[in-house]
Amino acid sequence: MTKEQILNIAEECLEGSDRFVVDVNVDKNNVIDVFIDADTQVTIENCVELSRFVEEHLNRDVEDYELNVSSAGIDFPLKKLRQYNKYVGKDLLVSFVDDTKKIFRLISFDEKQIKAHEVVTKKYGKLSKMSLADAVNLCFDEIKEVKPYINF
């Protein structure tokens, strides 16, 4: 079974919902990982439903496999443009192709770039203060990876 076959099955199941496939991995040992996201939230029940649907469309008599379905969690990079909707007004950790990393607060995005304020942290002894720099446009071809950023 191929990544494309699993992707097609998963997308069929999620059609008409606010959930969507972010990524599918099939390794050489037939371990299948399906990562989903939603415009709202992904529940355990959503993952179970998709897992059962995929299993109904695969034949264990033909191929032995292990199937894992999970949400694209907070530590998972944003891979689909649709995922950025949930993060407008929120902080993102952006890793650039030159291996630098910076935190930005997302303003808007399109298929070519994101518009965001850099989050600047200034230290005052043991205290630190966060402020926002002027808005900048970051082209996706300059970006290696974008992840949600949670500041505790």
C-alpha cells in the first residue's frame, strides 16, 4: 500500500467535515502514520473513526500493517496552508533555511508568504518584557519549518 492510497482513503472519510489530512507516512515495515488537523479541534473519537474507516478499506489478509492515527499536535510543524487559520494572532516559532529561529505573531498569510510581527524579548535583570516589532513579510521559500509556539 502506498502513501497516496492511504491519503485517498483518509480524505474520503474526512470529506464534508472540518477535519483534514496533514501528513501520511508509510515506512518499510508497513507502519502507517496518519496525522490530521481540523479548523476547530481533533478529538480522540475523530481519530478512532478515521482509523476504523481506513482499516475497513485495507485487507489484513493481503498485507500486515500497523496503523496509527493522531492529531498533528502542538509540536508538529504546520504543513498545510489551511492550518495557519487557527494561528492568526498567535505566536509561531519560525525556522529559516539559514538555520536561524525566531518567534513571530501571525497577522495574515497566503500561498507565498506570511505577514507577522517579530516577538522581541528584552531582559531587565531577572524580568523580561515581550514586545512586537514592525510587521514583516516572510516568504515560504525562506522558511524551513513553522511550529506553534507556547510561552509558559
